[in-house]
Amino acid sequence: SKDKLWGGRFTQPTDKFVEEFTASIQFDKRLYHQDIRGSIAHARMLGKQGIIPMEDVEQIVHGLQQILQQIEAGEFDFSIALEDIHMNIEARLSAKIGEAGKRLHTGRSRNDQVALDIRLYLRDEIVDIATYLDLLIDALLGQAEANLDVIMPGFTHLQTAQPILFSHHLMAYVEMLTRDKGRMEDCLKRVNVLPLGAGALAGTTFPIDREYVAEQLNFPAITRNSLDSVSDRDFALEFLAASSILMMHLSRFSEELILWSTSEFRFIELSDGFCTGSSIMPQKKNPDVPELVRGKTGRVYGNLMALLTVMKSLPLAYNKDMQEDKEPLFDTIDTVKGSLKIFADMIREMRINGETMRRAAGYGFSTATDVADYLVRKGLPFRDAHEVVGKAVAYCVENEMDITDLSLAEWQLFSAKVDNDIFAAITVEASVNARNVPGGTARARVESEIRAAREGK
Ligand code: ARG
């Protein structure tokens, strides 16, 4: 216990397994950069306030910069006995520069220090994730622009419903991902608040200047309650929740890509680089990437549940339970960034079988609603029109034909209001372009949505 920074009141050494069990250095070493940056800002503030001598501040800053270089060069020996990144760095600093190093922790606790480090770390990652979202949105817009002529069947209940533009379908994902970006940016507002200065839980007796630290670390605001500052992980939960929703979107999209790649659909072909073969079945080309993204959605949901459960019932203020915040957070960051990056590349390289989609768009009585709408324009109430077309569909099923195969004479068996202009009204193009309302699938609407998205609305 002599070598522990907190060893003063202890007489017996920590059990070896307890040491390992309670340590977080294995995973929180990721925070080294934020930890050093925060300590430098803290030390400068202590010096400016006359709490520690300026000569000490210089030594501390210099020492920390050397430690940073050592870590980045892979020359730093992390020690389990020193528990976490905060004490690993502080102990090394004191070993290097002596007395001055031991003054760094004045007016600070690991509780406000760790809250600071996570916030610094997460805010950069959120900015990164927003950039990855932009890349995926850009890939989708590229495909939407390049395939404006492609008509596909739109589905409800996974049954053919009405023809839509393939670009319209892609733009639905642009909407979802744009909201995901908004959620990330919104969460960033609450991440981006300085908790340092809360001390262990109650504040500090030293005349610190929190605003000065906030300025140095680019925080637009400081936290208002010391207890909350060290025990709040809402900001991490919000990030995990936003990430879960984002992954849910990628998972839905994955499911569609997997379905569209089957030999039954053949709507798209993923490029070889994103698929793998089978060790036994020579014909196989498996869509591993979307399958894995769909699968990884589960671990991101799990991470959200893990931290929600860690935090529930925790009394104020800091509890060691909260050390369990880091792995779910880090794992989510890695998973979301990886999934977004690979998705953007995969979408960019995806090949579209426009002919197959178009053929499928005509199957399954996809323009039946258009016939009903046609009859409404001829004066029939919609419910009656629905009934008429239903009968026509039943006739087609009976005679194994498509609704577009009916002759005018056959149409007139069902309604005298049908005329020669029916044929032009029920092509898949006419069906798509007739849906010319804001948010509809008409080509002109989709084009203007793409344009709006390109211009950032
Ligand atoms: N490693 C700790 C964590 O991640 C740092 C804070 C420890 N504070 C304490 N009082 N033990 O939560």
C-alpha cells in the first residue's frame, strides 16, 4: 500500500485479485489524451490563482507533455496497481518531477476528473460520428441521383403495395440518418459542459476559477451543482440511446439489402469486397457486412441497457459502479463508427438492377389503387371504386392475369365508367408520377428532396 497514491490510511496491501478486479486501466487508458489535457488546464488555473507556484505549473506542463509523448510512442508502462489512467499518469508525473507533481491534484478529485475526461472524449467522438453520418448520407444521395429512373415495388407487410422510385426509398434513409445526426448534435450540447471543480462531491476550499478552465478546454458552460457534476451520466446515456436508434436504422436497411440481394429478389448486387463465400457451397456470395451490422445492433442496445441498469438506484454522488460506464461507451463508439464507415463504402459500390426492380414493380396488382383513383376522378365514390377494383382483381386472380392485361371490354364488365384512358393511367410510371404531393414519390418531388438534402435544406 506504500506505492498507492491513497495509501496513507492503509496498513495492509491490496489483495492481488482485488487489485485487478477493481482496476480500470485496461480500458480507460484510452482517455490518456483527455486526462493530460485536463490536467494541464487545471494546473494552469491553479498557477494563475496563486494556489500553486508558477514554477511548479511549468514543470507539471512539461512533465505531462513528456508523458503524452511516451504514451503515444508506446513507451509507457501502464500499471494495474495504479488502478486507472488518472493515477497512472499522476504517479508517473511525480516520479519524474517530484514535489511539483504532487501538487497537481490540489482542489481536484478523480470523481470530477473522470467526468471531465469522458466528456472531452465523447464530444470529439460525437463530432466524428456526425461526419461519418454525412458520408453515408452523401453515398445515399449519390445513388438516389444516379438511379432516378428506377422504379421499384413499395411494400407494406412485405407485400407489394404501390410502385415507388428507388430513389424515394433511399431518401427515406436520408431522413432517418439526418434525424440521427440531429440527435447526436443535440446530445453534444449536454456533453459539452465542464464538470471540473466539483471536487469529490461538494466543491473545493481553494479559490479555483472554473470559467478559466472551461475557456481553456473550449467548454461553453460549466456544471451548476457539484453533486450532479460527479454523478451524472445522462450525457453518456443520451449518446447510447441516440446510437441505438441510429443502429436500428442501419439494421432495417441491412435487412432490406440482404433481402434485395437474394436470387429471388435480385434488386441489387453488393460488390464482392463486402461479401464472403461458403466453404462448402460454391455458388454462395453472402452479404456478411449488412448481416454483421444488423447483428451488432444488438450489442449497442445491450450497452444502453447495461449503463441504464448501472445507474439505476445509485445514491448520490459518485459510486464505483460508475466505472462500468466506460466499456459500453467505448464499444458503442467503435461499433457505430465502424458500421457507418463500412455502410457508406458499401452503398457507394452497390449495383442496382433497375430492370428487375421495374418488372417487380408491375407485379402483384401494384397499380390497383391507381384504378380506384381513376374511377374516383370519373365520379365514383372511393369506397365504391375500391369495391369495383377488388372484383377486377379477383377476376384477374381467377384467370391468372395481371390487372394491366385486362381489355377495355373486360374493364367495362366491372364499371361502365372505364374508358380508353385507363391504360395510360395504370402504368408504373403514371402511378409514381401521379403521387405529386409534398413528400410523395413523384419524380419531381424526389428530385427536389435530393436537391434540398444536397443544399443542407
Ligand atoms: N476509475 C474511476 C472511474 O472510472 C475513476 C474515479 C474513481 N474515483 C474513486 N473515488 N474511486 O470511475
